[in-house]
Amino acid sequence: MDEWFRWEREAAVHLLFPTLEGSMQPLKEFSGYKFPTTILIFKNGIVTWCVKNTEFYGLGKKLLEIYKDPKKEREMVDETSKRLDILREVEGKIDKISISSLTNGGLNNLYNQLHDIFINYYGIGAIQEPLAMQAEVELKEVSGLSGDEITHLVSPDKLSYIQEADNYLLETKDIDGFIKKYFWIDNNYSQTRVLSKDEVENRLSSIKPSKLQTEKSAKINLSKEIERLVELLKNFATYQDDRKRNILIYLHYLEILLKEIGKRSKISLQAMRDTFPHEIEDILNGKITEDFTNKRKEKCFVVWKEKAEIPSILVGEEVKEWEEILTPKTTDTKIVKGNCASKGKVTGKVRILLNASENDKLEDGEVLVTFMTSPDFMSAVRRCSAIVTNLGGITSHAAIISRELKIPCVVGTKNATEILKTGNLVEVNADSGEIRILS
């Protein structure tokens, strides 16, 4: 088994890096623990977030022991709300003031406010993935429940923000109102943009209403320990969805500032996305140019060791040592195995999508195979017959959305994008968590 847990998706340095910052010292200040040694590989527009499996799940185990206590969970929720309110205040300030009239010093101060408050907010949000993944492991070990029973038990009590937004659009048909309310909804870690009226009209024509899953199942007697794990997984699925919403909103305001900083420094927005937060002052002072950031476009490694206060940023020949360590081992097999996130069986052709900009390549009824889904994959998700992801658990975006749309879904395969190829005819048996290559 590969010793590295890998989280992969389309991403730019400056839009993703603050989440790593929040996962280190701010997480430790809040919970007592920081992420273990973490490596981010930025390569041709794709990031691979690497951490050792044993250390990732070990962190999850420590966090789970804290938040099995309902009082600690309530304290976490209350503190998250307070920090989010502060973040919203700064975002509101950016809406109200004339950014272009600020001095360089004022612009730098405003950037630092937004950045520092975001990583402080995310320092709590970083709890969610390791805790949820470990809770899922423990629930499977101690409950004796089937994958389908667990999936049903941990389904959130509220719709995802994606379905909330789609229902709003269906009910109101208010194109302008949708843009005002959900201007951030197609943002991602690679870029941000506000939807046009034509795009919202196309969205309206492709979506269907969704309701919470309310079908009844046989009552299952659970011990208090198992009930608490189920409750945590349900709650954390909602927390993760709320966090994603807030990240996408934050990215909108971050790019407003990056665009203005780049304009003053004669650096394109695309190049600004390859910078790091600690470089902003030097960029405004003319000490960093676009030529400097261009060295990171092809390949850039960020290595943040657990005991280090700051990460190492590696480019060119400097990355070779880590590249050899982190290269995944390939395998020859006709069966891909993962975990059931939404039950069902389908046969269809594979479409590998490594980033959301390729959504239009997926044809109706194809099986979407990707690292992990995110909100910007929704136009492909609505047309596919099944979803298969390398990463994620039963509280992941793919799991929640597939259950809402009643699409078969297998998550956590680790290597689906390496083994399956676009055009393969496959049988997806989400009930058993298996994808079999037929031709």
C-alpha cells in the first residue's frame, strides 16, 4: 500500500497555500495539534497535497478523541462562527472602499488583514478532513454495519449549498438575484469569476430540484459510542460544506486584492497566482517581478516539516529528491476498489477529468473519474451516470452530491485515475465499491 495520502486537484499557489498555513500553527493553537509534515506539489496547474497515511490518520485519531465530547464540538462551532464573522467584516470592507485609492502601504495592510483572519478561520476548518476520515474508519471497525447502512445514517440533515443554490434558481427564476447571492459559486483554487447571465440561464436549463433523502429504513440499534460517531460524521459533512462555501467567497475577495497588487506592480493576475502571501510587500516595493514567479509555473514544491515554523519552497533541480520519494507506484489490475458513497450499479464509458475546465468533454451517461469532485465539476456531475474518485470519504463533496442526485458513487479508490483510461467500458458497482474494466 502506498504510504502517502494524496489529495489532488486543479489549483494555483496563492489560492491554495493559505489553507496549508491554517493547517499548521493556527490549527495547533486551537486544537493542540498541527498537520504532520506536508508536501504540496504544484505542477502544470495541478496540485498534489501529500502527507503520510499513518500520520494523517494519527492526527485524525487525536482530534477525534477531543471532539467525541459534544461540549468540545459546540465550542468549536461557536468559535468558528465568531472567526467567520470577523472574516465577513473584512470582506465587507473590501466591497465598500475604493481599492485603487489606497496607498501601497494601505493595500498591503488590507491584504494582511484578509490573509491573517482567513488562516485563523481555517485553523479550525483544518480539523475536518482528518477527523472525518478517522471517524469513518472507526465506525466501520466497531459497528458491523454495511457500507450502505453507514452511508444512509451519516447523510447530512441539510442540502449542500450547491443544491440550495440550484433550488433557489429553480424556484425564483431570478437570474440577477442568483448572481448577487451566489456570485462565488463557480470559484475554485485555480481561479475566480462571477457567472454571466448567459451562464446562469444555461445552468437553469440543466438543473433539477433536489430534496433531502427522507426514505425510511429499518431501525438499527446502536451503542452510544457508535451513535456519537454517526452524529459526528453527519455534523462534519455539514461543516465541510459550509467551509467550502466560505472558502469560495474568500477567494473572490483575495483575487480582488491580487489583481490590484499585480496591476500596480506590472504583474499579470495569472502570475500573481504563483506568488506566496509573504511576498506581497516585496511585490508592491518592486523587489519581485513576473520573471521571478514564472520559474514556478512548471513545477514548484512546498515542503512544510512538522516542527518547522515556515516551509521550504523548491523549484528546478531542488525538487528531485522529494519527487523520487513521492512518485506513486503503478499497478496492473482490471478491478478498482473503493468505498460506497451512493449505492447503485451502472455500465458506461470512462471519462477522466483532471480539472473542471475539461467538463465539456464529458458526454451524457459517461462515468466521471477524477481525483475528487468540487463545486466547479457540477456541470459534468449532472450529466454523468456515476462518479468515481481517488480521494474522499462518505462526507466528501462527491458523496454528498451523488446522494442528493441519486448517482452511484465510489470514493477513496486512491488510484482510479491511474488505472482507468478515458474510453474504457466499465461496470460500476457502488454497492460493493468495485469498478470492473470490461473493455
